[in-house]
Amino acid sequence: MMAVPDYSAKGLADAVRSGQVSAESAMIGYLERIRATEPEVHALLAQDQDLALSRAQGVDRMPLDQKSHLALAGVPLVVKDNIVTKEFPTTAGSRMLEGFHSPYTATAVERAEAQGAIVLAKSNLDEFGMGSSTEHSAFGPTKNPWDLTRVPGGSSGGSAAAVAVGMAPLALGSDTGGSIRQPAAFCGIVGLKPTYGRVSRYGLIAYASSLDQIGPLARTVEDVGLLLQVISGQDVRDATSGENPVSDYLAELKRPLEGLRVGMPKEYFGQGIDPKVRSVVEKMLTRLATEGVTVIEIEMPHTRYAIATYYLIAPAEASSNLSRYDGIRYGFRAPATDLDSLYRNTRAQGMGEEVQRRILLGTHVLSAGYYDQYYVKAQKVRTLIRRDFDEAFQTVDLVVTPSAPDLPFVLGSRSDDPMQMYLSDICTVTANLAGLPALSVPAGFDDGLPIGMQWIGPAWSEDLLLRAGYMVEQMVERPRWPL
Amino acid sequence: MRLSTDLVAYVSDLAHLRLNMTDVERIANELGRVLDYVEVLQAVDTSAVDATWQGSRGPGGMRSDEAGPSLDPLVALANAPAAQNGMFRIPRILAEGEDQ
């Protein structure tokens, strides 16, 4: 098999800026890598090799003074297919949007492109982001590159698998309940869900608007910081984007964190967590302790309510957001002779089982007679989950947990049991409910399968999370490439 | 708890989803299991707790309310399953003679 283009995004951008490497020759390497691995992995839903090559040539032709300002000069980028792009179709993994071409491009993509990044493909996902395995894509599942019989995680499974196998050094994902962090963990790469409001959601196809965030995936912590830097910041097109200034995430990245106090919540290390996962994360904490990190056992008593809270709030918001798919303005339309049947047939035929299940659940918990019992109750418990974190951050700087309760599971092993699938989000949903940033970084391998550890920080503490992740990264030996 | 098929039919009607009887039966079971699981929340005392309605952790900003360019109508119609005369085309909603 041909050699993998072995660049980090940072290294490639530096080399393209200085003229040591042409963006075109690098792009040719990545496109060949896609041809070699995509038939086995199925990470992508759309690609445009000609466009990617001509964009790369465009970067090479740029005058030096222009090129030298581009943080991502010539760096290939994979974009999750629920983030709209003018030049590629956007399906969100759903038949409902098959053939849809967005008239505009998402802010996060626009910002990356303005810094020289080149979108070469759109990646597979669970339909509308609803799932933890990428098995709920209408276009077939993505495989985990470390073991093709296993899931890559989800919903950003295509983005994570693409980066893990070397199709591109960078990818964008979205995270509503763990959809960046869990696939990053399952694929042995780094993924960050930013603070709610850090990255504009303009152009992200809405699933649960109070939880959704776009974020970066890459093979190294430094690359995650580099992409985060570019896509962060307020956007007039997203009223929930925050006005907090964006730090220089790379400036202090490699400076050791002296005197760091890390909280280890016992609720994330108990029942339901695979002992192999627990052991790898605990070992890493022991090693960090020898580096001067203070590990403090803490309690976060409302963690046990997180899955119930999430699976009321997210479907409720989804049922409202997905009402726009009616067969009138875009996407799939089922044949019908009257308007009411057109709506009902279109939605039933265009959306997959899991999406329909969440719409029905969400509609039920918002309906008259149930609203207070379910939806309002969940929003109140959400407050208590937020308070658990606020209180923890009185005594510790960051909180550490496993990124997922188990190792990548075998394809098909959970698809018939929705409740079992929902429980695989146990480690990640709390950061979304609390609006906090969280990073998954590989902590080790067990029997060839990657295991991730999650760092959760106070709002806007991405710089600290990246420094902690960098420290872990230096201690982990990992195989270079899975395939 | 299994939801009644009448309730599932009612909810699918609200959600504009046409379900067949097999689907209704399956979903009655599946949603029942999820609703059993979320019962755990009823044990939490939230009598003195305010709800969190939104995700933001800090100030957003309101932009000034100035008119800007909108999507061109032809572009907006480009993804429509059916369009005619610059408008989205839908099945007839009035019976013959009703639109006089």
C-alpha cells in the first residue's frame, strides 16, 4: 500500500507557506490515500478530487506575502455532512436531504477556507447526528479503521475515521451529546467540543440547538488547537456565539501545567464503565500524579440523572427543529394528492427509524399534559448538573473522566436496542448539558483498540484543556496508522 | 410501561409522521422503555430549582438591526421538489370551485 501522507496540519501548513512542499503534491498524496482506504472504511459521503486539486494549485500560485498569512495553507479538511457547504451536496446522512445543495457555506468552514484549508470531502454520520455508532446513516455505516468489524463511534464517525486513517489531517465534527469526543476516542484521535457559543453554529443543521457545537478533530492536540483557533469567535449570523475573546491556543500549549488540580468524579469510574477503560484512564492519572498533577476524588451526585435529562431535552428540541422537513422547500418529497398526506408520507419515508423515534419521543414530552412532568423537569435537573460542575471547579481546575464507557463495539451489536445505545453517551452528555468545553485524547490501547480520556473544563477554558491534552499525548505510545 | 397504541397514534399525528400498525406497536414498546428509564428524574427534588433553558455560558451580542441582502428567490427555489412561477408548488388545498 502506498505511503500515508505523514504530515501534521501544522507541519504541512508551515511547509506550504515556506514553499518546501507544494499544496498540490500533498493533496495528491491524500487523494491517493482516500482511494486506497475509503472502500474499506466508508468514511465519506461526497468528495470532489478535481476541486480539491485545483484549490491546492490555487494556494501554490498565491503570492508569498498572501500565502504566508494563512494558518492552514493547503491543509486538506474533511467536513461532517451536517455542516453545509456550497460546493458539495449536504445530506446530514439522511434520505430526506439526498441531493440537497446548500445555497451558502457554514461560518466554521468559511473561516477555515479563508485560512487556506481545502475541503476535500464530506463525511458520514448518524442521520442528523442522532446516534453513537454511525450505523444510523442512511448511506451505510462507517467502519472503525482499527478493527473493521467494529463501529467508529458517532455521530461524527466519518470525520474521526477519515482522520485516523490519514485521509486528511483535520476534520470538523459536531457534538450534541458526545458526537465529537466518543468517535475521537474510538478512532484513537483527538477531538474537542468547545464551550457552547465558542464556535458559530451558522450552517450546522440543527439537531438540539441548546446543546449543538461544531468542533475540531485531528491526530494531535496541537492540530486540534490550530483548527479551533481559526473557527472560533463571534459571528453576527449566530446570536448564541459568544463575544469572549479567542485566546492564542498554541502559544502556551507546550508549557507544562504546574500545580494542576484534577478532579476525578467517582460517578464516572463506577458501574457501567468497562474495567479495561477504567484501568487505562486510572493508570494515566497515576502517571500524571508523578508529573506534579494533583488528582482529587470528587463527587458529582447528579451525574446519574444525565442520560435521562439528555434524552428528554435533545429529542424535544429535535422534534421542533426537524419539523422543517416537510417536502415543500427542499429535499425529498413523497408522492401525495393532498397537502396533509404529503407532509406525513414525506416525513415517514424520508427519515430513518432512529430519527422518527426521537421526533416521537420529543413530541410526546412537549405535548399538553406531559410538558411539566418531562421537559420542564429535565431542564431543572440540567441546572443541578451544571451546578455540580460549578461546585467542582471551586476546588479543581479540570475534571477527568473516560471518554466512553466501553471499547468500540461490534457493528450491529446494539442497533436493535435503542436504550443500550443511549447509555453509551453516559460520559459525554454532561458537558453539553452544562455548556462546557471538553477534550478527548487517546490515553492508551487495549488489544489494539484505542481508549480515550476526557478532560472537562470551566467555560472558555479551551487553552487549559489543550495543555492538559498535550501533556497526556507525550506519554502515550500509539501505532502510527491503523491500516 | 408500554404506551397505548392510541397515544402513539396521537403523537405521530402531532409529529406529521404516517406510521403503520407494526410501527405503532414497536414504538409503543420502545418509547415505553425510555419513559421508564427517565422516571428516575421524578425522585430529584427540584422544587427550589430554576430551569436552564439555553446553552450559553456567557454574553452573546445582539447585532444592529439593519436590512441586508436576502437569498435570491431563484436560489431559494433551486432545491424545491416542485416550483412554478417563482413559488413552491404544493398539491391543491382547495376543492374545485372553492377557490372562486
